[in-house]
Amino acid sequence: MRESTKETTLLETLKWETLSKLQLEEATGDKQKVEIINVAIEELSPKCREAFLLSRYNQLKYKEIADVMGISVKTVEIHISKALSQLRQAAALLLPLSFVLISGFY
């Protein structure tokens, strides 16, 4: 029961930290690009998303992530690798969009 409460609290904290960072990016950058990345993050599997957010937004080391999630460091590596691969694919969609907008073909 205690672990479940701890995990729920951690996920809520992650959610609010992520939202605040994304809102800052939206206020200072291109909202459409941020939305594409947000959607890509939301489409990650729950464990993959959690590992990615702990790594990138909370800046935890893989060992710390493994301890928090109760998984092996190797599994953390796999989750982060999958997340980065999927986010790279989403980012690839941004290149043509940026080119089109910059070159005036819209």
C-alpha cells in the first residue's frame, strides 16, 4: 500500500513538473512543435513515459530510476531507448513542417 501511494505521489509530481515546463516552452516557443512532442510523449507506454520523464525532466540517473520504478537498470535503458526512438520519429515530422513554414509554402 505504501509503495502504491509513493508511486502515485511521484507520478502526480512528475505530471505537474512536466506540465509547468511545457507551459513555459509554449509561452516562449512554437506551440505547434511543443504539441507534437507532447502527443509523442503521451503516446509512449506508461513505463516508458515514466522512465523518460524521470530521466529528462527530473534528471535522475538510470540507477535512481531503476530504484524508483522497481526495475533493473537494463530495463530502464530499454525504456529510455524506446522513448528516444519514438520522439525522434515525432521530431522528424517537425523538419518538413519547419521547412514549409520558413520557405513560405503553406
